[in-house]
Amino acid sequence: MKKKLVCLSLIFAMTAAQVLPVSAARKDDLQAQKAATESKLSAAQAQASSLESKKQALLGQISTTEQQIVEAMTQIDLLADEITDKEVDIQETKEDLVQAEADRDEQYESMKKRIQYMYENGGNDTWVQILLESDSLATMLSKAENTEKMYQYDRDELKKMKDIVQEVKDLEEQLENEKHELETAKNEREGVKASLEVKVEEFKATASNYEAQIANAKAQAQEYKALIQQQNTELKKIQQQEEEARRQQQLQQQAAQQQAQQQNNSTGGNAITGGSTNNNTNNNTNNNTNNNSNTNNNTNNNTNSNNNTNSNNNTNNNNNTNNNTNNNAGSNNNTNNNTSKPSKPSNPSYNSGTGAAVVAYAMQFIGNPYVYGGNSLTNGIDCSGFTQQVFAHFGYSLPRVSDAQAYSGVGIDYSQARAGDIIVYPGHVAILTGDGGIVHASNSAPYPQGGIKYTANALYRNYIAVRRIVQ
């Protein structure tokens, strides 16, 4: 019976021993799978974070672009109001022209009647009549002078009427050109607005696509989290099985040892007395031997501990030495770098031009054509391209559009403006010449109505800002 118990104990111990390698293999497999899943989770989370950053940046661009649309709409409204005002001025000028032409014609008709009367009542004999009818030389000269004054008055009045008519015509032409310039600027702003609206729609579509990708990445991340949780549960279960198997193995080993001890004791009790004495001796000897063995083991363990401690200390010392060496090397490198590479100035200074030089350079392109979106000072350019290219010649970088140029340089009051400053109107920009005028690229009409030209009155339109580029 005792032998059977010993055999069963051994069988249980062997079974428990077999469970451990199987569990260890499954555990290693699960840990590898978990590591792979965690890597996928990190990738999914990183993708979601990256997409979220892109989405936020895109939303910022959408906000900026929508603000630009609002600014464009505001300028379109301002230009529309200016066009309306200009149309009123043109209508008034046309009425003035009609009146001026009527006054001229009336003056001309009056002069013709006087001349006709004089000819019909004397013709070439008028001077003879004056001479004969005069009772003195003074009277004659007075009559002759009055006649000459009448002729001169008629000529002066007629010339004055003609000049008034020409001035009104010139004013009407000027107003028509200014209206055309405003309409061109308004059309350009509407084009910019339409382009910005298309851009916003594209941004929104991209942002929507990002949202779908983010949702997909987050869903994958949730799946990976659930899978990791399952793997953790299974690993915990395997760990519990391993611990239970080890505990059963220890119990079985203890039971087997107890059975073996009991069997030895039972066999020793049936032996003769002499045998008993020998057994005692042997037991004592074995106990002493075991004690010595334990002592030696303890000694060895202590020795190993000391060795490990010394080894770790030596390693730490070596690491510290290496770190110090690296720090010293880093210090030397920093010293060498500071010596060989002097720092560059963060804000370069442009002293190559003055405001007067900017105006002089811009003036040489007067007469060249206007082309919306163009970038050639000789073959065609628009208003903001003109200012950008002129200042680029002196090393100054301006944005491409007039709206952005309204924030370039330093803002100043118009009363403090000088040559070389820029003045920004709704949908237009020009360079102040310092004499109350501007040089600018205007609408597409032929020069001098359009193209790059000089305009004597810088305040011919309402302006948004005056900016100083050349300090």
C-alpha cells in the first residue's frame, strides 16, 4: 500500500512537472503576441494623434482663410460704395458738361450776333463813321477802344467757355478712368473671394477625410486594447496555473519524502540492536555531513554575493569614469564649436536704399503695361506685384497681395508720410512719391489711363493704411 502511495505521488509530481513547460511555451507565445499588439496599438495611437494635429492645423487654415474671405467681402463692399459714388460724380459732371457746352454755344451765338450787327450796320466803314462822328480825337479814341474791348471780351468769353467745356470733359474722362479702376479692383477682389471659398471647401473636405481616418484609427486602437486585455487575462490565468502546478509539485514532493522517511523508519525498527547502533552512528554522521554541506553552501553563497557586489561596484565606477570622459569630451567639442563658428545676426539690415531711391527706381517703369497677376516690371504687372518687385530690388520682402502688404513694415499716419512709403487702398496699393502723388500699376486701360503711371493726388480714393518699409 505504501509503495502505491509513493508511486501515485511520483506520478502527480511528474504530471505537474509536465504542465510547467507547456504553460511556459504558451506564456512566451502570448507575451510575443501581446508585444506585437502593443506595437500596433502605439502605431494606431500615433496615427490618430498625427491626424488630429493635421486636422487642427487645417482648421486653423480654414479659420484664417475664412477671415480673408470676410476681409475680401468688406473690401468688395467698400469698392462697390466707391463705384456708386463715382457714378454719381460722373452723372453730375455730365450735367455740368451739358451746361458748359450750352453756355459756350450761347456765348458764341451772342458774339456772332454782335459781329453780324456791326457788319450789317457799317462793315468796313465802321472806323470811318467813328472818325467822322467823333467831335474830338479823344472821343474817337475812346470809341475805338470800346469797340476793341468788345471784340476782346467776346474772344475771351468764348475761350473761357471752351476751356470750361474742356475741363469738364477732362473731369468726366478722369472719373470714368477712376470708376474703371475701382471696377477692376472689385473684380479682382471677387476673384480672390471665389478662390478663397474654393480653398475653404477643399480644406473642409480634407478635414472631413481626416475625421474619418481618425475615427478608424481610434476604432483600431480600441480593438487592440481589447485584445491586449484578453491577452493579459490569459497570461494571468497561465501564471495562476503555473503557480498552482508548482505548489502541487512541492506538495507531492513533500508527501513522497514523508512516505520515504516513514518507510526508512519502519525498516530501521525491525532491525537488531547492533544495527540500531550503526544506524544512529550513520545518522549522526549523515547529519554532520549535511551540516557541513550547508555550511559550505552558505560560505559559497556569501562569496558569490561579495563577488557580485564588487563586480557591480566596478561596473558603476567604470560607467562613472566613462560618463566623466564623455562630459569632458562634450566640453571640448563645445569650446571648439564656439571658436570656429561665430553666430550670425538674426535680423539682417538693409541699407542699400532710401525712400527717394525707391521712388526713382519705380518711376523708370512708368508706361509699362498692367497685367493682373503679372510679375514683370517691363512686360506686365499688377499693383501688389509692382510694389513687391520694386522693394525686392532693395532687399525688402513684401507679401504678394495688397491685403497682406497692409500689415508690412511700420504703420504711420498719412501726415507723417514721405517718399518710399506705401499706401494701401481697398483692393489696391501704391508707392507715395513724397509730393502728394503716387506711382502705381493701375487698371488695364492703355497708358496714361492705365498701366504703371503717376497720379498726382494720392487721396483720390479712401485708403486703408500707410506703411513705412524703408526705415
